[in-house]
Amino acid sequence: MKESEIETHFVWSVEMAGGRTWKTKALGQRGFPDRIACLPNGQMWLVELKAPKGRLSALQKQFAADMERLQQRYVNLWSKEMVDDFIRKCM
């Protein structure tokens, strides 16, 4: 499965749950996640999407560690099933 298929499923899933998602790119900041998702329950998440055999770069790992330290909502999703679980748990 391709990363783009997982991302498409993620966008669809968030929208079907009543939320919104935006593709992100932070100028001059490598390692920034793929998407920002705002869910209808008020939660905002930074989301990195990867293919099942993909890998996080060192900068992505550092970004994830920074978000954990700052107690921000950040998640890595590696499959459509993980997307579905994420939506169920967050709603």
C-alpha cells in the first residue's frame, strides 16, 4: 500500500467524522508532519502518514520527540487500519 492511499483514507475518514484536515509544509522546517487534523470534539492533531514499510527520518523522529515533550497531540499512522483505530479512539 502506498503512503498516498493511506493519506487519502485519512482525509476521507476525518471528513466523514465531521472534521477537517490540511496538508502542511513548514517553510525551512524539515521533519514537519504531513497533516493537521481538527476533529469535531475540539482536538487538533499533527499527523505523520507513512506506508507500512516506510521509515521516519531523523528529523521526523526529533519532531515527534519534541511534540511528546511539549505534550502536543501527534501521531504516526502506517496503515488504513491504524487510521480507522485513530478515528475511533479520538471520537
